[in-house]
Amino acid sequence: MTTGASRRAFLALGSGAALAACGFQPVYMPTASGQAGPAQRELAAINVNLIGERPGMLLRQALQERFEGAGPAVAQRYDLAVSYWMTGNIVGVQPDTTVTRIRYVGYANWVLSAQDPAHTHLTDGAARAADALNLLDSQYFAMDLETTTIQKRMAQALAEQITLQLAAYFRRRAAKAATG
């Protein structure tokens, strides 16, 4: 057992050294002083505009949770506008034409702009997430709960993608500013 554990530790150290050698740094890496890194500081300064309907509200809430972090409140310097929609496709049908499975796909297009008088466009992007729902003799209330659960999972997945895209943007911007 110790041979397997020491082998895993050796592989983990080796892969960590290889990543460090190629210049890899975690997106949320703190500064040398232990303060929040550039990505975390900039994410905390984002105001998420309202997103319509219930799935949009769930996405906005998931984004706000990721941006705020556990640190102190930060002055808002950016606005994030997100357009979000979901589609549903039937992917399972019984011989008697009873629908048994629906695949949902959520799409989010976003634009980050500065809170200056010109609302300067900084960056934009898109995210996509998919989930599915089985319709096996479920009662309406159970189906409604399941649909809400799918909407929450999709909002979490899209929020994670958008957060990573924005964090990568802020890291690149900080690196560019540091080099000149």
C-alpha cells in the first residue's frame, strides 16, 4: 500500500514540476503577499446586470456568488450583461409516441464593459451547457421540481464557464500590464 501511495506522490510532484516548468500558474493564485490575485480582485469588481426570467435569475445568482468570493466588498468597476436562453429537444420517444427524455441546452452570451461614461467594451464571450430529463410516469409536481433542478445545474455550469473566461481575461490583462 505504501508503494502505491509513494508512487502517486511521486507522480503528483513530477506533474507539478512539469507544469511549473512550462509557466503554468493557477488562475486564482494569490499574490506573494497572500492577497487576492488579479483575477479575484477584478472578478469582485463586476456588477452582474439583471437577466430576465427564472433561469436567468438563477444564472445571475450563480455568477454573483462566484464573483463576490469570501473577501471584503469591492467597488464595482465593470458591468456584465448576459443574454441567456434555453432550448429543449425531444431525444427519447416510445413506439406509442410517448416522450421519455428531453435534452435541455442553455446558451449564454456575455459582454463585459467598464463603468466609465463611454461604457467601454472590454471583452465578450459565450458559454453553453446541456442537461437532460427523463419523463417516466412522473407526476406534474415531480417534473416541475426536476425542471427547476436542471435549471439550477445549468446555471451553475454556465456561471463556472463565464467565470473562468473572465478570470483568464483578467490574468492576461494583468500579465500584459506587468510586461509593459
